[in-house]
Amino acid sequence: MPKLDGTHILGRLTERLEELRTGKEVAKREIEALLTDLQVAAMNAAWDEQQAMRKKKRARTKEEEAVLGWKTKRDIHIAAYEQAVAAANDGVLEELERLQMEATIRQMRIYHKTLDEALKEGKDKRVAENLANNALTRAGLRRLDCELLGTQGLSKRDREVRDLEDAIQQKSESEMDDYEREQLELLREHEKAVIENRKRRGG
């Protein structure tokens, strides 16, 4: 089974919470599987507290149960998952930044390994760079030559991560001041000129 990162876990927690809210039967093992040890301990402690509460005072009606603060086991599970979803939400941006850093490191390793191998085989530098960028495309990573090939060939997960990266970038740009926005435009114009110059020289 593939390792789940923070963004996967948030999605799984949300799905499980919806199952609990709609009354679907979920095994105890499955309920605990997505929670941390601390969250499981807190959930179990809340249920122990409910059982102790029931021994002290009895309720004859649902209204009396509500007044006494009684909760069902499902209510306890739902509360635990609501807290877990909130905690996971708080960590999503940090997790995305971590994933982006991992992707950048992987990107550089793949690019330089492919580039070095191609140059050792006696290939022209431009050809070697194209091969290295093609290797990035196959790996579902951004190319270093700034060629945008859309999401063709990417897995659903890679497309989702790319969409999230784009959303973060758009948010960052929306918070820029006029000077920062002007610098970004100059950088983009420079990158565009570099690409056009390469195309003219390399065909």
C-alpha cells in the first residue's frame, strides 16, 4: 500500500467523517486507522467518560440524555474525526510545501542524472538538455526549459498536486505589492525571451 502524505490523509479523513455522519457502519479498526495514537486515546477517553456519566445518572428520554450531555459512540467518533480534519487542514499548507520541496529535489536529481548520462554518451548539450527535460515530463515533474505541456501523461494525483501548486502561486501573486508584481512581470518577460532565443538557435 502506498504511503499516505498529509494531503491524502485529509481526503481520507473527510470521507470517513462523511460515512460516520450518514450513519454508515464503520469497523472500530477502520475508525482508528486514520487517527494518530493521541487522537485515538482522546476518543477512547471521551467514551469512558460517557460510560461513567451513564452510571451516575439515568435518563428516561432523549431530552434528558441531551440535558445530561450524553453522547452515542457514533457522536464520539464524529467529534474525534471533526477534530482530526481540523488538525489536518491546519497542516495542509505546510505539507504542500514539504511535498513541493521533495518534488524539487527529485526534479534536480532526475534532470542532472539524465543530462550527465547523455553528455557521457557524447550527445550534444542541447540534445542532452532535451532528454533531461523529457525525463522530467515522464516523471510528472515540471520541465526546466519552461515548456508547458499541460497535464498530459500525468496521474490524477500529480494533476491534483499541480492544481494545488498553481492555487498557492495565484494566492501568493494576489498578495504582492506593486513593486513585487512588476519584478515578477520582468522575470516572466526575461524567461520568455530566453525560451524564444533558444528556439531560434536550436530550431
